[in-house]
Amino acid sequence: MRRINLNNLVLSYYLKYRLLDFRNVTDDPLGALETASGRYFLINIPLAKWRHPVPLGCGCTAVDQNPLIETARAYGNGTCVDYSSSPLRRYYEDWQPRSMGEGLGVDVQNSNAALSQMKAHTIVVPWHGIRLSKLPSRAAKRLQSGRVRDAKKRLKIDEPVEGIICWGPVSKTFGDIAFDRLTRLYDSIHSDGFAADNFRDPMKTFVLVRNNEYCVMPRSGKHRVAVLSALDYQEIPVLMGPSPQVMLVRREEVAAWPHVVSGLFTPSDALVVFDRIFEARPPNQ
């Protein structure tokens, strides 16, 4: 029998009781964060303001070539029935960066040597102080997660699962599981709608700020953003609140970003990554 964490249950009710709703008031998360003063709130972010990490910085509108969104849309209109026939498969075959620098779209000839030598385990952005030594083990853990085990059982997969969601190469078993996860979520949201005030598994976001303009990229919830875009949502409702729920990233503060301070990124390389995301210019395009 599943045990209930009473502390989390009490916290969930407490946060919902104090929850602010800005969905019909503003679509500006910067002003909303200031007004909320540390409280959680719901806000609708226009689709044009969203950036996706697969591939890094890709836009989420109909004109953007986003493999997760294209796959979900093709599944929804009946032209894609499995991973083998999906835009996601073609993406993983076409985009296989040899290093972290290449995966981030940094000029590997002139960038910090560490970026050009680092294996592309997963996306590392300069403003997020993730411990680099943890990357290989975190990537391996994701392939052993309960979600992956359940999918393997459901799909009757016995072979090893290898790969990461960000880019290729991936095994076919990884692709099958990624397709299964995306399409099951599509079916769920298509039939039941989308509840943004989900405190058990809320989306976490980066809000990137340049010259008082902003864009938003999910740290978690990338599949939800893809499905909502494929379902023609013009605004995506999202739960926001204090860090770590929302990480505010201001371009002018580049010198203080953790992986600039550590020396992994030069300030100019860090700004290349920031501007690529902000301008919706993914490295593979």
C-alpha cells in the first residue's frame, strides 16, 4: 500500500490556499513575481514566449521545427503511429553532438577547452550550478527510473535502454519509450485537459530576461509544453513561485552565473548560449 506523506499533503493544501491567479490579469511573469512576493501563482505564458530544451532553445510555435511537438502533432492527426515513423527518430539520427560545447552551439574551436572536451551527457547551462561530476550518474539513473521500468514492462521491452532526451544517439528502446511517454500524455491532456495547479509534479522553469523582455524554458515539464503546443494552446498555464520553482536569469548578471564563476564557460560563451535560447536559434539549425 502506498504511504501518504502528510507533510507534503499539508504543504500542498497550504500552498493552494495561498495561491494567486494572474491568468486573466497579466502575462508578464516578471511583474507577477514581484507582485506575488514569494507566493505561488498561476499565469498564462503566450506560446511565442516559450523555448524548448529539445533541441536547446527551439521555439514552440507551429513554424518551429521542434521534434517533440511535431511528433505529438503527427500522432494526434494519425500520421505517426510509432517511434520509427516519427520526427523524433529523425531528430535523434540527425543531431548527435560530439561534445557539450557542440550541443550548446558554442564555437568549439575557440571556446573553453573544457566545453569542447566534455561528453554531451545532458544539457548544462551556465546559470544553473549543477555539479558536473553528477552528470553521468544522473543520466544513468534516469534510465533506471520507475517511469522507465513501467514503460519497459508495458511495452514488453527486455533490451537495454540507452540515450538522453536532449539529443542522439539513442537506442530504439529509448525511442520507443520516449514515444510512449509523449503519446500517453497527449491522450491524457486531450481527453481530460491540463491542470496547471499540480503541486505534486509542477513544472519548473527558467525565466530568461534581456532588456526587460523575457522568454521561458521548462527545466521540468518539457513533454507537457510539447503536448500543449501540439494541441494548439496559444497560451500555456504554468504554476510559478519562488526559487527553485522559477529561476530568474538576467543577461546582465552573466559574470555571477555559477559556471562562469567556475570557469567552465567564458562570459562570451555563456552569452552565446543565452542569446541562442532567447532568440530561438537552436544549435542544430
